[in-house]
Amino acid sequence: MKFGMQIGDFLLSTNILLSGNNYAKVALLFKFMNMGMVNKNTFFSIQDSYCVDTIKDFWEERRSEALSSLQGKDVVVLADGRNDSPGHCAQYCSYTTMENDTKEIIHVATIDKRHTSWNSVVMEREGFIQTVDKLTSEIKLVEVCTDAHAQIGALMNPDKGKYKALGIHHSLDMWHGAKNLAKKIAAAAKIKGQSTLFVWLKDIVNHFWWCCKMADTTEQFLTLWIGITHHVCNIHTWKTGKCEHGHLEELHGKEWIQRDSKCHKALIDIILNKRWQKNVHKYLRFRSTADLEAFQNHILMYASKRHAFSPPVYEARVLLAALDYNFHRNRPTMKTAEGKEICRNEFLKEDL
């Protein structure tokens, strides 16, 4: 090739990056096999000179195609941030946006800690700001779903937030809401005399999911939601309503909670908490960022948290993950010769 470069060195260098590999590990493999390996300086020179900008240009081409199909539509997006390492020592934050209907990634903002005065705590907020500013200039953004990030919630506050004039509805992820509720109930159940709440924890969380799915307004939600405070006491009809379930033959050994007991009062404090009820309307569109969480995990294939990267290379690797995810998002599930879907068992670490 030009300048005396070997084509084998070029292909090996580019494909180490494109396949999400790490130079040091591939070099070690070649050393064990007693094979020649491209020089480290040559690898980084090829990566920086030929790969990084090409990946970014290719991403912009694919992104433009995706945005063109959204013109004239009311667009709902899912958004979430991912730090390159846990805790307050993160160097980068990649803030990703996914279109809700097609599950296609339409924007990735990479924030360097140096852009936020070395404060990694505000990187996700900065990523959200860059994302909204960019997307609102390109498409008609009507709703954005995020996790319950306090700084983002303040930006989307309809009364005094930075984006109050845009009229964008801010939804919260259902799974995070249910998890937060479960934590509060579990904490209350650990107090002496309130252990019965553990028995009802799963049912209360399931009731929360059901109420969010059935209700269209906060008033409808609260009407359905307070029913759990009566149901756990074996009271299924009260002055303002009744339970929606049919006749109960048995309750699988569950212990009823005594009305006005310490345990019941603790549950009421959680169910009717005023601060929590203020955000209920953000769950009523029943949005979930589960697909976006799957992509965040997919980034690990290209940008492992165990390795450090320069800012341009880290951004390029995240964009590679987005391109890979978008290309395979509609791939059909694997099936047997008889047409039956192939499944596999997965176990939580604590179960092993």
C-alpha cells in the first residue's frame, strides 16, 4: 500500500477495532502462537488515521436515513446514559436515544468528564441536554422516557424546567418505578411488627403495574391504587369502590393484614405518599427502557469497562455498538428444523 504499509497490517489493525477487540490481548495471542503481529504504534496510527472518522461518517449516514423516516411523525424516544466505569471516577458517559416504535438507535452523545469541569456526576445531565437540543431541531419530539434521574426531572419540569416551553411529555421507566416501590416496602417490612409486608410485596408491585396499565389519568390511577390498602385487609368492597378481581376461593396461605395495625399504617404511608404521587402521571403511558438497557449491555462488546480508550476511540467504539445493534434489531429468532424457537436457560449469579 502507499507509504510502504503492508496490507496485512492494515487489515489486522482495522478489524481489531471493528470486531470490538483489544490490541494487547490479540498481540498476546499472536505471541503465544509465535506469529508476527502488527507493531503497536502502527496499530494506533492506522486506528486514528483511517478508522475513527470513517466510523463516525458511516454512523451519520445511517442516522440520517433513520431520521428521514421519522419526518412528519410524533416521535417518542427512550433515553438513558451509561458511564464507562462505576462510581464518581467515570471518564466518559454515552447518552443513547432509541425510537420507541422501531427500537432503532437514533442518537448517541458521548460526554467527556473534561467537558463538565471534571465533574462526572453531571455528565448524564449534559448528555441529555445535548440530545434534546439536537433532536428537537431535527424531528418532532413529543415524549421522552428516562429513568428517575433527579437532574433530568428538573430539566423537564413543566413549570420551571429548561425545556418547559417545548411541551415534551416526560415519562419514567416502569421497571425502575416498580423497583423503587419494592425497595420502600422491603425496608418497611424489616421493622419489627411489619414483617407481613414481605408476604404482600410482590402482589403490591404487580398491582402498581396493573394500575399504570389501566389508568389514563392520575385520578383514575389513585382510585385503583388505594384499593390495595383495603384488599390486604380482606376488604374487597368499600365506600368509593371495590376490587376488580373475581371471587377468592383461597389466598395460597397469605396472612391478611389487620386493619389500622402498625403494619397497615406503614403500608398506607408508602401507598399514599404525597411526594411519590406527584410523579405518578409519568408512569401512566406505560413506557419501558428494557430494550435500551439491552443495548447498554451490548456496548461492553466494543468498549469494555476494563480498558481505557482515548476520547475519539471510545466514541467510535460506542457508535460501532449502535451500528451493530441497529443492523441486527429485526433479526428473527433462531429456530429448529421443525420451526420451534430455540431457548436457553439463564441464571442469576446469586442462584449459582
